[in-house]
Amino acid sequence: MAKRVQLVLTQDVSKLGKLGDLVDVAPGYARNYLIPKSLATRATPGILKQVERRREQERQRQLELKEQALQQKAALENVGSLKIAKQVGENEAIFGTVTSQDVVDAIQAATSQEVDRRGITIPDIGKLGTYKAEIKLHSEVTAQINFEVVAS
């Protein structure tokens, strides 16, 4: 059986790895596919140092993003309860639903902070009352805020 070849990926390759990953592949796969299509380069000591330097920079960037997310979490949780006004029918039932965009607008009005609506998880809301929303700010940081649905 032939010896495996070490390569550093220069692009994401499905089922193999991401940009900058060090992979072991069959020599034919490297010689006939990955290297001619510029998907990978041979792993030399100089390239390995560059890869390590890039990984360290990416790790530092992720730490900074996490710190920013933690600061934003503290600011959001100190706001208290937000109010979202909705039209109300009989038995305090609201018309329509409370969407994540409604929560984003309430946060924007109260704190003037930008929050991505796709990271907000809210329960199904059909009546007036107080509810909790989870906001995913980072892969490791999640904030919880209280909001109250009131009659408009």
C-alpha cells in the first residue's frame, strides 16, 4: 500500500476539511485532483508555520468576538423588561404573532444595540403576558431577556 501524503488545504473541500487544515490523503488523490485544482499544497515546514500563525490569529479573533458577545449579553440582561404592543381581541388573545423582528425592534428602541433576528428564539405567543426570549450572540454565549406583550 502506498504512503499517505500530507497536504494543507487552500480551500474548503467537502468531506475532507476546511481551509488551512492539515490532511493525509492518498498520493493519487493529491497528485491528480487536489494539487492541479489548487485545492491544496504540499505541507512544507514554512507552510506549516503559516498555518499555525493563521490558526492563532483566528483563535484571537474568536476570543475578541466572544468578549464582545459577553459585554453585549450583560447590557441586554440589565435592560429589564421590554414592552411589545400588539392588537388584542377577546380573552386577551392577540391578533397575529410576536415575531423575532418585533423583539429586535424593541431591543433597538431600548438599548440602541444591533441584534441579529435569526439568533432569537421565542416561544409561541397567543396572549398578553410576560415571556422570555433567548438570544444567541456567539456560539458559546446566549442571553435571556424578558419582554411583555401589552395591548396597543
